[in-house]
Amino acid sequence: MSEAASAGTTSTTGLSPLEPMLRDWLPLQRWFAGKGRRIGRLRMISAADLLPPGSSPGLVHLLLDVDGDCYQLLLGVRPALPPALAPALIGRPEQGPYAGQCVYEGLGDPRLAALLLERLRAPGTLGPLRFDRDPMALIPAALTPRPLSGEQTNSSLIYGDSYILKVFRRVGPGVNPDLELPRALAAAGCARVPAPVAWYEAVLAGGEPLTLGVLQPYLRGSDDGWQLALGRLRSGDDFTAEAHALGRATAEVHSALAAALPTVALGPEQTARLASGMTARLAATAREVPALRPYEAGLRGAFDALAASRGAGVPAQRIHGDLHLGQTLRTADGIWALIDFEGEPARPLADRRRPEPAVRDIAGMLRSFDYAARSHRPFAPAWADACRTAFCEGYARTTGRDPREDRVLLRAYETDKAVYEARYESRHRPDWLHVPMAAIRRLAAGSDRGFGRAQPGTASPGAGPAPGEGFPSLSPHPRPQPPRRPHT
């Protein structure tokens, strides 16, 4: 690794002059989870210069403990900022190693973003950082970087329309599923998910490595599933062929994950704990969202039914964990792919890495069709119901089992997802609360609308292969994940 001998670990004690400005700057960032509350503890965990000290610009990698959460920062250092970088300014410390310098968000600086790619092209260590890559991948040099706007929980850089680097902001010990699962799928020969070509992590004394960033192919010319669905709604066009193909793609990914990684069977006690967790989330959300309270008893019925089922042998496996239309892409060749396997970032990493019933992913997608239809004026319930049916039929076409046969489990997960949506919208987008509330009212009443028909033990033949079916290898692929919101 070039310059590695002169770059490396920096003393965290010398960075204390940055603390006051970071306290002011962090709550303003879209990816910071602690918005709206005052930062208490802020402690430097590690610091590393990615360029030799005194370089201009300089690039400093920081891991911060902020009230118990670990955040990754990449700070640029320059004597003065050009006008294009002025909005990235964090501050000018008066003391310490960067006294009188401009300290700023480094990912928006093309020179520093290019350096990060070079580090990924040359595996090795730099202080606490370890860079690695697929030895078979060919990553060209000098790809022009540009930041991806509009994200929330992470930051991404696109390099020359060929690769996208996702930089995780809030990190924790253990392999991030967005690295672990796509690598496992690639090894299993699944072409539905682009394979990581490089990644980097922090290796701290006495703990597991922390995944910090993943470089994947960038899918040019692909359509975002959410935007594609909304476009069809606006034009009054059918979306069932796409929904059927999405069901098949999801089933392929689930089957590959089950074959590549350990699976378990949930016994009656584990099923009861699953239902108990859903009930507890409902109670907590009802306390926070007054509009939910009149429906709490009706919603609880779905979780009570799951607990009463005493389900034994419910298969659980690694899943996507946050599946909706916004986590899918249709390539220029008409092939559907799934992206962004990080799971719900608010959940602890250990929870996101546990096996779960695949029905959870299916419920998320079914809710996404309803979300799309509800976001359209006038509401198009028949469009949503047709898509939900087609998706389940496509899934059954691949696996031989229609997910609607697991009616109790599917209803419980769909209810749990709607409760999550209500809490999210109440906190972040109150104008959208009516969307999950419509589902809340339906689910609390026990309506079967949208579940379609499925005879136990049989798989619907579906509508035949949708356009783009047939599964060639996906070449340069993932595009930016959309803002981290339910379905959008």
C-alpha cells in the first residue's frame, strides 16, 4: 500500500480540540441517529491518517463513541476550502494538530474520495484499518468519484458509473450483513445480488472487526422498483408481470441463502417469544402514536393467534431483513435484483444477523405494494391486491410453496410491519401516517383483503415467466439505495 509506512495511527488525545465542533456538527447530519437530543458522551475510539501527516489535503479516519453508538467519520483537512467544499466545513480548531486548518466532511472532496478507492484497490492495513478485496476483481484506477445525495443512514460514492462504495456511518462489532450475505450469495452462484469486490474494516484490540464500507458494481440504466411501480400507477398500467418476477427473484435469493448459510427450526417456545416481541412493539408504539390506540386490541389478535398456533418446526434462515420495492432494481435487460442487505439499521447488528422466517421479507414486500397504491390518488386497492397475488404466485413458482399458506405467520409479520411503519411515519413524516393507518384498520378488523387465494400444499402456476426471466449473470450493478424510509 503506497505511503502506508508514513501514514497510520494518530493519537486520539491530540484530537480533543475537534470535540466541540463535532458536538455541533453531528446532530445536523442526516445519518446521525441522535437527532433532537443533546449529545452526552463523545469519545474518540480510534484515529488514523490515510495520508502522511502534513499532506494537503489530509484525510483523517475517526471512530467515535457517541452515547454508546460507534460512528465512522472521514475528515478532510486543508488550509482553506475551495468554494465547492464550503458547505462541508465542520470548523477551524484553534489548538491541536490541525490548528488553523479547515476540518471538513471528506467524502465530498473528489481528491480524498479517489484516495479511498486507491486504498481499496491495494489490500493491506493502515493503523486500525484493514482493506481487502476479491482477488479476482479488476478495479480500474482513476475512476472519477461523485457522492450520492439523498441518503440517511449511510453515505455512498459512485466511481465512474462502474462501482458504488457504501460507507457505513453507525457501525458495530461483527460482519455487516450487507457484506456477509452478498458474498455468500455470490459464492453460491446466485446472480440476483451484485457481489462485493472490495471492503474495509476496523480491527480494534480485544474485539470483532467492524465492517466500515463495501464496494460493489454499480448498475447503470437500472430502474428503481419503487419509482417503476409509481410510474405504472400514474399511467394506469399493470404491474403484475413485474410483481410475479420479483416474487421469483426473492424466492431465488431465499433459496440460495438457505443453502449457503445455517438454518434453524423454531419450536413452540421460540414462536411464542416471537409473538411476544411483536406484542411488546405494538404496546410501545401505541403509547407513542395515539392514532393507533383504538386498534391495539384488534392488532394484538394477529400476535395472539401466532402464539396460540404453537408452531413447531417453523423454518428460519438468513433473510434480507428490510425488503420493499425501494430495495429492488430492474436492470436494462429486465432482470430483477435485490440490494441493500443491511437490514433495519435501528436494530442491533447481532439481531440483524439472526435467522428469521422468510415470511418476514414477503410481508415487507406485500406492504410495499400497498404503500405504493396508497401513495397514489385515487387509491388503487385492486392494483395492490393484484400485485400481492402475483408476487406470491411468483414466489411459489420457484419454491413450490405459496407463502399465503402460512396465513397466521404472514398476517403476524404484516401486522408487525404496519405497526413499525406507523411509528416511523409519526416520528419522521406525519403527513404519511394515513398510509400505514389504512392497513392498521384493515388488519385490526381481521380483513383478508389482499391475501388472495392459495390452497394449502399447492403452488400457483403463476402467469409464466415475466419479461426478463432467465437468469444470466448480472454485470456491473447496484445503484444507490434510496433514502432509508419504509418503502420509498
